[in-house]
Amino acid sequence: MSRRTTKRPKTARPEAAPFSDSSPCPCGLPASYGECCGRLHRGAAEAVTAEQLMRSRFSAFAVRDAGYLLRSWDPATRPAELELGPQPRWVRLEILGGTDGGAFHTEGTVAFRAHFTERGRAGSMTEHSRFRRHEGRWVYLDALPED
């Protein structure tokens, strides 16, 4: 008896990011992904500060979690959809500074440099992001214009 198989067309999906709950967290804090940003991505915890949200969003780019990025984006500026491809690969985050954004604030900013590799070449991007509380939760609003 022969077995008939049907080949399914390959879909254009990014390769899975090389992270597990026991991997070091991409955000750079000294904790595992599962104990750090993974808790926020799974919805088991909320960001307490704007910086924590920034770190969790960087980690979401690193592990290609578009759903979390959309959920943590202000509805006023959030795109309808977000597709994350295999490039660039986000590898390191530096927090350069910030204003407000604490547990008792309603707005805050975080300046950061995100390091990546793309097609074998290292690069970085710098942004000064604005965050605000929406329905009690920290969300990403937008990037401040460069000086």
C-alpha cells in the first residue's frame, strides 16, 4: 500500500528567534527571558515603568512577537498590522536616558540605542521614544523628532 502525500506550499514566515524561557533576556537585564520580558509578552505581568516597557518591546522585536508589540502600542498611533521578518536580528539594547515614566507618572520618555545585525553586518539605531499610560497601562506612543 502506498501512502499519498501532498506537499504544502511554504509560507513566508520568519525563522523562529533563538530564544527560550531559559535564554538570557534580550533586554540586557540579568535575568532569563522567561523571568523578565517573557512574563510581559505572555500577559502574566504589566510594565511598571516606561523603561520596562521599552525593554520588553525591544525583546519583542528580538523574539519577533508582533502581537505584543501591537498590544503595547498606543491605539492613537498603532498600525493596523505589523510584520516582522528575519532581518534585522536585534542583539543588544543600551538605555541612554529618560524622563519621568515611573510608577506614579502618566507620561515618560526613554532614549536608547538598539544594536542589530543585518546580512552579516553590525549596525545600530538610536531613538528617543515617548510613552504614556492608556487605561492604566504603559504604552508606546511615538518617537520624538531628532534634533
